[in-house]
Amino acid sequence: MNESVNQVVSDASSQGTRSTQQQLAALVVDDELNIRDFMRFALAKHCASVDVAETVEQAEALRRQRHYDVLIIDVRMPDRSGLDWARALRESDINTPIVMMTAYPEVMETREAAELSGVRFVPKPFSLDQILTAVEHSLEAATASPAHVDLPRGLEGIVGHSEAMRSLMGLIQRVASRGTTVLLEGESGTGKEVAARCLHHFSGRRGAFVPVNCGSISPELLESELFGHVKGAFTGATQSREGLFIHANGGTLFLDEICEMPLAMQAKLLRVLEERTIRPVGSEREIAVDARIVTATNRSMADEVAAGHFREDLYYRLNVLGLRLPPLRERPEDIPYLAHQFADTLAEELALPAPRFTSADMEHLAQHPWPGNVRELKNLIERAMLLGRTPAECLTQQQVDAPLSLGDGDSDYGFPADMPLEEVEKQHILKVLRTTTGNKSEAARRLGVSRKTLERKVKAWNQADNTSL
């Protein structure tokens, strides 16, 4: 074994740095310290981060916490065979490229080894060139193989290898082509619209994907927006206009923040779902529509029904299939995948270099509670790129600079006695906006005011002090 290390060290001193993958993350699993130390040293020139483990148990724990582009594993390990672990990964649909090191060439000829996809063997003693070539070929094969594309490309946000996300994507792909009405529930920023777009993407429907935020349209205009209107239907209707149902005909209509829909409008939506026809405002003519309905809410719709804010019959009509999008804090193992995707996408949009992530960076990000979920992570990556800092540095600074939360103290009211009433109102509204991670519809509901009123106040404050809220 020492002979192989000496040979590799000799090769390393004579090899130049390849033009390889500076953004790669590698995990080396070997029970010998000298092998681990050397591999970490040698691969550091070609990878952004290199982690090591001396047992399969340690390696599996690391793999669950972080994303790795390649696993380099010794076949003979003290606690478990590297081959057994590789087979278990493949059986779990984890297609990370694997390079297997072995001092026993006969292992490479076994049936077990032959059945493992995406695994390359390097016999010991090996040279640095052999290891790097095996890594490069494994990555090239993985990129070219459709089996390695676990989630649809180009659908930003719905990325991850956690069990929750794999289950979600499996359900989406299974029901997408069925035309079933789907209800998406999840906190703000979890990617409900992205999931809806995935449903449309896999549905095969030729029509458009039409998103509409029910909380951003006044109740008086919502019916006209959805169903359209004829000329003269109401004051200001100087010409006929098609509604969003018509625009989504043959496609998908995504109704976000469905719980913001007024009860009267809920009754009309229920009729559309049952009859598959719409009646434009001011018209006596029914128009047949074929739009797949996907709805979303960041609240518990069952609780809204119990509170009398949402029709029970419409709830059951919409909830043919309910999908819950898990918050990011419940799937920290997906953070590396999302961070790398956002970095690559934003680098192209902003014409800036993508940040390099170290293992320490990923550990720091994994410990954050992410109240704003995936949206917050994307914003953090973008801020880091604009400021030329690492995401972990920006996150730390953000926590240091976080404004004090008024009203949480032990005083009678939580505000200074000499604070003007207008400022008290402003600080309380800002606090509620922070707790809802900027969701104005939810903040307005908690404050007991209309979204329009809230937006008017925020706009006035922005104009007064030029602060972006």
C-alpha cells in the first residue's frame, strides 16, 4: 500500500494541473490515513472541495448532508464493503459517479461489479493520471446519461435528491398527464409555482401555462380577469376582453394564493370546475374551456374551511390530489444542489463569476433555518455574487445586521412611550412583513387590512425614505 502512495506522490510532483473541474466536490472514502491525506492533496488542485471519510458510515453521513459530484471509494473497508455501499446507492436511485479503488483486481471481474452502473475501477497501485482520468470519464458519462438527470432541467427551484423531493417529483411525473386538479400546499418560497410549471411541462398539453395571483387582483376585478367581459359590461369596459381561462385553454391555469379568493368568486369557480364552461361578465353565452386547474396556498386550506373562509365543496373539488412542498429546513441535503444551480444560473444572468463553495460554506448554510425557503437561498446567492463575498459571509452579516424585533420585550407595550403612533404602526407592519418573509397577502390577513391598504402604506414609506421593503 505504501508503494502505491509513493508512486502517486512521485507522479503528482511531475504532473501539471489539469484544466478540470474547479467547481467539483469530491468525497474520498478509504480506511488508510496516508491514502486519504494524499487524495485530498492531489484532488485539491482539481476540485473546489474534497472531503474524506475512513468508514462507509462516516461517508454516508457526509453524503446525506452535502452534494458530491464524485465518490472515490476503496473496495475493502472495515465496517462495510465499498461495493455493497455502491450497490445500495444505485438501488436508491442515487446516480453520483463512483470511482472504486481496489488492491484486488479480481474484484473488478465479479458479477456484482459488472452490474453497477456509473462505477469505474482503478487498481492499486495507481498513478495520479489514472485517478484523474477515471474521475473525468465518470463525470462525462454521467452528464451524457439521461439516468443522471434526476429532475427536469430548466425548471429552476425544484431540485434536490432528498427523499421528500424525489417523492414529490415522482408524483408530479405520475399524475401530470392525467389532467387531475392539483392543490399545492407549502410555505412561501418553497417553489409552488415551479411545481405547477413542472406539472404543465410533463402534461403534454399544447396550451399555455397561465399563472395568476388571486391575492394581487382586487375582488371587483377578479371575475373579469378570469372569465373576461363583453363591451359595456361595467363602467370602463369600452371593449370586450378575453379572460385568463381562455388564454389557458388547452393548457394549465395556475391559481396561486387561492385562499385569497372571495367567497362569491369561489362559488363561480366551483361551477366552472363542474360544468367546464365560463360566462364572461355581461354575457349570456357560455363558453366551453379545457384548462387544467392547479391551485396553491401557503396556508392550511383545511383550517381555512373550518374557519369559514373557504367553501368546503370547492376545497374537496380542488383537493383531488394534494401535494405538500416541504420547507427547505426539512431537506438541508438539497441545499448544495440548489446553491450550485442558482450560482450557475445567476452567473450567466449577471455576467459574474459563480461563487466557489467550500464544505464549511455548505455546513453554515445547512444550519440556517431558511424562513424564506428556496427563494431566500436564491436571493442570498445573488447578494453574495453582487457583493463579491461568499454566501456564508453574507448570511452571517445578514444575521448581525438584522433589525431588532420591536414588541418582543418585557415592557408593557414593546414600544418606547415617546414613539409617535404613526411610527408604531410602521414598525409593527414591518415586523409582520418580516415574519411572513415579505408575503404581503399573508401580512395583510394577519394585520386585518386589505392588501391594497398595505401596499399603499409600503409605497408611501418607500417614497419617503427610499428604503426597499
